Amino acid sequence: MIDAPIIFKWMSPEEKFFRLNFDNLISTINHKTQLKVNAYSVYESGQSSIVANIETDQLQPAVLKTGLNGQALIWEANALNHWRQAINAPQVLQISPATTELPAYIIYQRINHPRLKEISPQSRIASGLSQKMGSTLATIHNLETPIESGLFPTLTTPSEITTASAQRVDNLVKAGTLLPRHQATINRAMSTITSSSVEQKLCHGDFLAYNLFSDGQSLIVFDPDTIITDPMYDLANTTLNTIAEVVDFGQQEAQSIIAGYESKRPVDYQLLQAFFTVQCIKKIEKWCQKNLTTKVARTICFLESPPDFLRKNKN
């Protein structure tokens, strides 16, 4: 925990200004609302939002989350409330939409367990937590999604995903990061996605070890980047990030995650591989912007030689 929000060089001027003025924001909340924050400490990991432990007279120990994208925060809180019928997630204590004086913010129950990423990959695999990751994600996808309720983002169609991917590919080829020979693989993936007719679901969008709490046995889900789309989008993102972050046990953990998912819900391996390719493009662009050259190089390798766990018959 730190005293003020972290600021990265690659952040926009608006984001930097927002973070520099976080203390003023807390003062405005104290002045304009009934919530009185006596003390706060900020998590270092927040990059698209500010997350802080807060101490107040009125509430149990809690977490305040705010950011420039207020609508995304509201969708996040609605998603966690929706998923709590089937999985463990923090209780949403307060949802405050943006006003002329304050940005949107959410207040959550504070979870005192460590993040799953603090447990070693080897221990996660051995204890069954990696497999539980997959079964928890499948449970989220098995829930009915009230798409027209207005509680969640609108449907992201396969064509929207492939159009965005095509633009990323064009930019990455022009920059010399990707080569024209990568285009055939990417085109096949996009064709598979656009021809899909799978039921769209409310997806977490960022279902990774650093967005899960664990007491060593159970998982608590938080910090979704909500999107309504094909569930394989979610599973592809989870497995790609797993092998990108975990060098020694990444492939084994990704296999465990998929096994856990299949225990609750079928996996469409053709779509999984297609979305894995699209997620590779998205991550390469993101990691180029952050100058994470090692991750870029590894992800290009995954694009050229897809991991074995993406195939149904792995033996």
C-alpha cells in the first residue's frame, strides 16, 4: 500500500491529473456526502482506476474504487452483484454515479485474504486452485445474462472484435512488430470468430490471478472489465495471460484452468484458439505501448506456435 496513486509515464494527461488530485477528491467526498473518510491507503496495482482501502466512522473496513470511466465502474459493480448468486465476490456497499462535482465511485467490502498471484503457480496447481479458476469462470458463463436490462455493457459482436483486431494488426505490421506472414494465421482466426453463433455471455474480461483473492482453498472474484461476448474470449484471455506471466509452470497451469472449465462447461477448442490469436494481438499492442519487450517477444512466439493446451487432443 502507498500514500498516493501511482503514475506511469504512459498514462494520459487526464489520468495523471486525476491521480494527482486524488486527495482533493477524498476531501470533496467528505464535504459533499455523508461518507466521512478518516484515512486511506492506495493499492499500487491500479492502472485504469484508483483503488484504496478506506477507514470511516459509518462502514466496516472497506475499499473505494474510482476512475475516469464511471460507466465501467457501474457495470463492474452490477456484474459482481449478479455473480454473487453463484460465486464468491465482494459485497458492493455503495454505488455512486458521477455528478458534476464528483466522479463515479464504488465502495466494496474489504477482503482480507491475499491475492491468488501471491500463491506460487506450483502451489496453485498442486492445491487445485488453478482448476478452481477454470470452474469458477465457467460458473460465471453458465449464469443467464440479462442483456437488455441496462445493467451491463451492450453486446460486443464478433465483427466488432475482428474489426478492432484488424486495425491493431495493420498498426503493428506498419510498426514492424508483426510481419506480413502473421496475417494468414490472424485472418483464419478472425474468420472463425465472425462465423460463430455461440450464445453471448457476461464475461469477466480480466479473469487473472491478480484479480482473485484466495484463502488457499476458495476463490473470491473481483475487478472485472465487463464485456458481453463469446465465453471463449474470456478463457483465451485467462490462458494467454497465465503463460505470459508464469514462465516455469504457465502451460501446466493453463491446462489445469481449462480442465476446471470443462468440468462445468464445454470448451470449443476451435473458437478458443481463434480468440487466443486475437488476444495475442491485443496484448502485443498493449505491451508495445508499455515497452514490455520481453512479453511482446514471447507473445509473438505464441502467435507463431500456439500452445498444446489449445488443442482438444493434447496427448
